[in-house]
Amino acid sequence: MTAELVRGQNHPLSQAHLEIRVSAGTPVVVAATLGDDGGTVRGVEWVAHPGTPTLPGLEVSRQAAADHRLAVDLDAMPESVHRVHVLLSLPQAGGGPVRFGAVAAPFVAVTGLDGSEVASYTLTGLGSETAVVALELYRRQGAWKVRAVGQGYAGGLAELLTDQGLPQAQQLASGIHEAVAQGLARSVQAPPPRTADGDRSRQTAASALGPDQSGPASYGTQDHQNPAGPYASQGAPGSPPVPPVAVPGTGQPPGPAPADPSAPGPTPPPTGPAGGPIDYSHPRRATSAPPPPPPTAPPAAPGQPAQPVAGDATGWSMEERLYNQIWGMFEDLARTTAAYRSAVDFAESRLEKEMDQVLSDPRSRIGGQGDAAREAALARQTQLVDQARQALDRDLAQLVAEADVVAPALPPAFAGWDNPVWHAYRVPMEIPMALRIGDLGLPESDRLRIPLLVRLPLERGLWIDSGRTAMADDVFVDTHERRRLAMESAVAHTARLLAVYPADEFTVHVVDPAGSGTQALAPLVRAGVLAATPARGAAGVADVLGRLTQRVDLVQMALRGGVADSLPPDFDTAQQLLVVNDFPHGFDDRAVTQLRYLADEGPAVGVHLMMVADREDAAGYGPLLDPLWRSLLRLTPVPDDHLADPWVGHAWTFEPSLVPPGSGVLDMVLRQVAAARTKRS
């Protein structure tokens, strides 16, 4: 079964002879770098590119093309090679697109030589980047894995290769583009269609446990150290910093080798019942850019902005179109606000400069001449700010109109709890591509909130902050009230996760050592959607953590041994969520170690973590828990501007997606989830 990866996830590779297929919808250059155990590319002879397409165990295309096939033989890789990075770059010549944000999202698939897919990855969310690291094949404990990377570079191949430690990066990048300019594009057949066993709603033990998600994270924390985009996205905004790598020792790099003449040729495309080629309609089986949806609104009058349309973005389903449209709205809001702030800063700096000039001339410091100069400078500043505000208001009005059209079209997974779509809720048959956990806004746009979507399955755990926030600094909220709000927020997020998964494909465990979350947990307990009653006391904590730790160990051993189908018949293959309240109260050192283990290793096998905690309460553990906090996405139960965006320098205000007071929608949704589970059993 194919593992559909999202950024940061990885998946084991059980085959040594592989093909990597790239479908970009526009001509791209494909290259690959070999790295040592530290990830460093030791020299140009460790790079396969159109000018030097073959290395031991690796062959890439000689031209820029919309579709590529890369041949990989992991058994032929030299022992000094521990990483293989697959790179995509836009050609510098030919008049094509100048950035990945202007084209359809590239799709990359790792397949066996028979065409069966092992793992796939769609590089959504790219913006100004012209080069990107798409995939990483890496060796760990004698076995190979593939990881979805999606790290983009606006500086192109030269910046990318420099980041991988290559001293001759600029010269090599120029040589690659020169080699491409002399070649002609070629195309390959589409990958084979997905079989029924590949459907996301029919998960076997191996795939339902979830791919490894231990890769780089994409969301900010309290320390403003990571981006805040909706957005587990690649490129801007949302490109996480590349971790530093150690300088490796010396070794002999592999030399070029001729391609294996016995390698199998291209697989002929499959045919449909009538003998013609099959039409691949799934986005992750596409070989060309998806067409934009047909406009449903009347054309705009001359000089007027176009009428917004829900789903007015590229994609192969309405869900994907809406996801990409929300991403586009986020980018538009970020850009227009950045332009406004830049214009205001320019106006202020210009005013300051002109005032300095006035004051530096003794003849104009006093008297009518000086007053006139100051008034003229202030008038110019006001004019510039007013012009910038008018442009901002115009763009905001267009975005608000688009949001008003998009909101009614959102599916439950993307919609707020106050959206009427929940009143027609039915338990889904398939897992959605993303989940709404809140909204993002900026001070200049009080009327506009952009949904914050995270990809499913969860790439990382969630930390619901029960400590002091920006809101608590302005309004007195005592400790008990903050923890109550945090637990209610955790319940709302848990209920949404239960609601968007098919019946019996998401299991929730709760640890509430002191019972302080009893009132907030009542809807989940009353509906009977928990795996068991919330665990209490130190013994309850140890029991739940012990069982989940054993589960992670068992699945890891099964996957490493290639015997995932041999798991016990009664093994729960559903995604697992552990909700922990009031951490670290009720946790001894062993429990803390197990919790860190689950946070690090759990997502790889479908075990996810949601913690309700105040970081200051855990200060006694010192730096021991720092890796735990960094691995979690920090959310707050009240509005707070803690999400940092290094793309344009914004600090986004996050508002959690909570159930409106007095609404019965939560109980209604949970009853349907419980009824569907009873029917399935």
C-alpha cells in the first residue's frame, strides 16, 4: 500500500531497486546529491545532474522535462553514502516560470521497478522558491528510508547546494543550467493507477499506523523559533531552518559509473477496458498541472476586481482546491500587510530625514520658512500613509469578500464549529487532507481571519498552553480558569479529530492524574468515544504510558522486520491520540521518559500526543524537557500572537477553534461518531 507522505514524514524502503518519478506540470531540472553520515556533499563528484547523470547506484535525466524517472539502486551505494537528496529546480532559460509558486505543485513518487508505488509526496505551498529538496533517502541502522523534505530555496540551485556544504556550489549550479540549456525535454509515462488496496479509507496494519513523522517541524512555538503558516507547507512561509550538521571525516567519494545496461526499460502505460489509456484523475497520479475550476461567477466589470469563487484554485477535488485557496488567501494577506507596513516605515523614515535636514540648517529652524518645511514634510508623510492604507483596505475588502464566499463551501474538517455545515454532519468514509485547529489574523485586518489548517495524519503533537498568555496579561485570569480553558480547548480539538476520521480509525486515550479535567472531559465520556475512562493517579498514568510504549515498540519491530501483516488479529490499527492533562503532575521520571519517547517515536507509527500543560510548571526538570516542547505545536486557549512568520516577519494572532457557548453541536457530532462505531462493531 502506498504511503502518502506530508512534509517531515518518512517511510521504510523494503526494496533496493527503485524508481523515483517526478511529475511537475512544467519543465524542471532534476538532480540528486549524495551525502555522508552528516548530510554533507563532499564534492561535485557526489552530485548527479544533467551534465553528469550517473553515479554508482543512481541515474538522473539529462534534460529539463515535466516528467522524470530516476533509477536508484541502494545496494550499489558506496558505504560512505548515507543520504540521497532528490532536487528539483526551474530552468534559468527558455522563458518558463520563474518560481515554483506560479506552477502546479510537483508530485514525487518512489516506486518499485514493477511500477508499484511505495511512497508519494506532493510539494504544496511553494512560493518564491526556484529550487527545492523534494525527497531524502537515508540509511539508518542498516536499513533505508524515504523522507518527504520540501525545503525550498529562493536563491536557486546555488543556494541549495551551498546549504548542503558544497564549496563549488555556484560553479556547479551554473554548469547544470548550461547543460540543461543544451538539452531537449522528454517525458515519461504516467505511474500506474492506485488499486483498491491503496485507498486511504482501507488501511492495513502497516499503513494505518502512519508513516514516520520525525522530520522537521513547520509551526511556531512560544519562543518564535519557527514559522506559523497554515500550514505545514513547503517554502514560504513555513520553511523550517535546516538543522546544523557535523563536519564529517574524510573518505573516498564515489566516482562515476556507467548505467546498468540490464536495467529494465520504461513500463508501458496500462490500458482501460476499451483498450485506450486510463485517465488518471487523482492529483497524486497526475502528470500535468490540474486545470483551474471553471468560473461560476459573472465576469467583473472593467476596472473592478473579479468576483470571488469558492474553490478558485488548482486542485483535483473541491477539498484540495479549497485547501490551496485558503493557502493563497494567507499569502495574499501576508503580502499586502507587509507592503503596508513597509510603506508606513518608509514614510516615517522619510519624514525623519526631512526633519533632520530642516533642523540642520540654522536659517530654517525658526520662522515661517522652517514651519512651512515641517508642514510640507508632514503632509508628504500623511499622503504616503493614506495611499498605503487605501491599497491595504482595497486588498482586505477583496479578501473579506473571498472569505465570505469560501466559508459556506468548507467541509467540516476545514470549517469552524459555528459553521452550519456541522448540522448536516455525517461520519466520513475517508480521511481529509487537513484539519482546522484555529484561525490566524493580523492587527491591520480585524475583519479577516484565515483558517489554520494542519495536514493529516498529524505530523507532530499538540501542546495546549495552560500558562499565562498575552490575553492573561491584560485581563485577570487565575490559574484554575486558565487550566479550565485549556482543557476545553483540548476537548474541542479531540472531538474534531474524532469527527473527521472514519469510524474506528481514531482511538483516544486520556490521562487525568488528579481528575481536574473531569468537567471538561464530560462530553467525550458521556458519548462513549474514549478507549477507556480517563486514567487517574500515578498507577493509571503508568498503565496507559506502558501500553502505548509497548505498542510503539511492537509496530517498529514489525515494520523493520517487514512483517507488519503478522501483528495480532485483535491489534488496533487505528491512529492513537493520548491526551495528557496537568503535566507534569502525577508523572515520575520513568513516566516523563516514556512521554518523551512517545513524542519522538510515536508519530511514525500512528501514536500522537496532545498535552495540556504550563511550561513553567515543568521548569523543575530543567533542559530535559526542552526537546519535548520543541517537538510540539503550541496552541493557546485564548487569542495570542505567539506564532512567528519569518517569511515576511509577521507575528500572527492565533485564535483556537472552539465550540460557541451554549451550542449543542459538539454533543451531536460525538453522538454520531459513537453510533457509527457501534454500527461498525
